[in-house]
Amino acid sequence: MLYQALTAVYCILSAFSTLAAAQTASNASLLDPSLYKNANVSRGLVYHYYYSPPSQVGRPTLLLLHGFPSTSYDWRHQVAFFQDEGYGLVVPDMLGYGGTAKPVDPEFYKSSLISRDMVDLLDAENVNETIVIGHDWGAKIVGRLANYFPERFSAFAFLSVGYFAPAVLERSFAELNNITQQVFGYENFGYWGFFSTEGADNIIESHLDSFFNITFPADKILSITDFAPLGALQAWLEANRSTAAGSYVTPEERALQIDAMRDEGMTAALCWYEILTSTIERDDNQGIPQENLTIKKPVFFGAALEDYVAVAASQIASILQVSENTTTIQQYDSGHWVMLEAKDQVNSDLLSWIENL
């Protein structure tokens, strides 16, 4: 009987394998799969995104942008909260992830192009009043939206990662590592090198359990010793080392995300790093209008005090340096995944900030 049941399950899964490959992991998540849509942006790429219009008159729409190595599923707690509060939501799987296109040429991942993609999605839904909120590399795109399309947004919110100033990439990758070694005592950007190395995708894909747990760790100090420094993460994975994942990710959520990484592969997602260690992003930044190098709309920054890669003090400094308007800074006793680990406090603080704009 058990054998027959397992065989039936296998046949069902096999029959739907083609469909599953075309959908994001978030379709199997807590987010309502019926609210996901696909849209072609102006450069011909398909984006998969969650869309829910405002349910209360006068509420703006929130554009939520995730980072590496995730999908729109990262925002599950914020989607549930703000949807109940009547806000509109546009929550894409970013380029290289989930149900969105996955080009493997790093040139496709220029921030100017992805910023245009985000505006195209808003245009597809005829969204006007928008507040953009980003985490990790999603926060980098928040900054670029402020640079390229400031008129389209009423406010900008950054979580964990602050404003990624173009001046940062005027230094070489080696210079950045030397500076952070001197300032922090370790190369907090060292892992960029591994992610930009040919074959990194295969190493990660061969050790997904090890990779997930060091990326979402319970012991955040491991970021200093075994994730961030040059060569550390590759050594960790090749030794197939293990650690406990943080309690802010349930076993079911962990399994869902690992399955997504396995199904989608990591090649496209790593392009977000290749543009940083090459000259692609640096050259792309030359197109930012000089008058938009500061942010003239209200800014929110949620600092993760236990994030040892995007170190809170340096990220706060980046926000204070770029903002010319009202700046709200909240600090959380959390690691990098602040919208998961401190979800209730983050949601409350964002709501208060938005309601007082």
C-alpha cells in the first residue's frame, strides 16, 4: 500500500514537472498563488510578481524588493500584514529568481536596467502613488530607483542594507577587501569573490543544506568566521559543514526555499555579484544624473544590529550621507534577515512611518 501511494505521488509530480518549473516557489507558499501575474517589461524579459491593489481608499501601493538568494517569498510576513491594512502590493521575483526570467549574462543585471524593469511593472498595473521597500540587493535597487526615477516614488525604505553609493565601486574588489579588513578585522565583502568565480553555482547546488544554514544561521557570528572572509564560504561548503538555521525560518519554510534553489539553480542569481566584481556596475553607475545622487524624499532605514556583513554602523552612515529629507532610522536586535527575525517590530515601524509621511 505504501509503495502504491508513493508511486502515485511520483507520477503526479512527474506529470506536473513542466508546470512547476515555470512557477516560483512562492506559488506554494503562504502567498495567495491566484494573485501572481506575469508581465513582459520593455526589454522583453518576463517578470513574475504578486499583485494586490489597495483595498482602502487613499492607501498607496508598496513595491517590495527582495535580495539574494531569495524570491518574493521573503516578504510573506509583510504581505500578510500590509494587505490586511489595506495597502496595495507589488512584490516581484527579482531577475534571476523564482518565476522571473533567468538570463546568465551579467550585463542583464545592471541596476539601471532592473530599475527600469520595476517601473515597467508599476506601469503594467497603472500604479501611481508608490513607496518602495527593499532588503539586501533589493535595497540597492531602492537606491537606484531614487537615482533614476525619483518622481515615481513618494518615499524609500531600506532594510539591513543601506544606500549603495556609486563611489563604493570606484575602488577595486581587492581594495574594498583591504579597507574592510582594516576597519572590521575581516573582509565582510570577501564572499563576493567566491560568488563571482566560475563553478560557484555548482558548489552551492551540491551543498544546498550547508549553504542555506550558513546563509540563514542561528549563530550569526559565523558570518564573521565562515561566510564573509575571502575563501571562507567556499571552504565551508566544500567541507559540507553544518550549523543550525535560525528559528525565524520554520522547517517547512526552509524546505520550500531549498527546493526552489534546487529547481532554479544558482547560476543566474550569482550574476548580481559578477556585476560588482567586474566593471559592469561601476560603468553603469556613470549614467546616474548628478542631481539625483542624493535622495530628496523621506527615507526609512531598518538597521540589523547583528548583521556582520552589512554592518549596521556603516549602513546607517550611508543613509545619513545620502538623505536630504526626513530620515527615520530604527534599529533591531536581529541578523541580516530582519524582516523575518523581527517581523512584527519591522511591520509596526514601517506602518507608523508610512502613516506619518
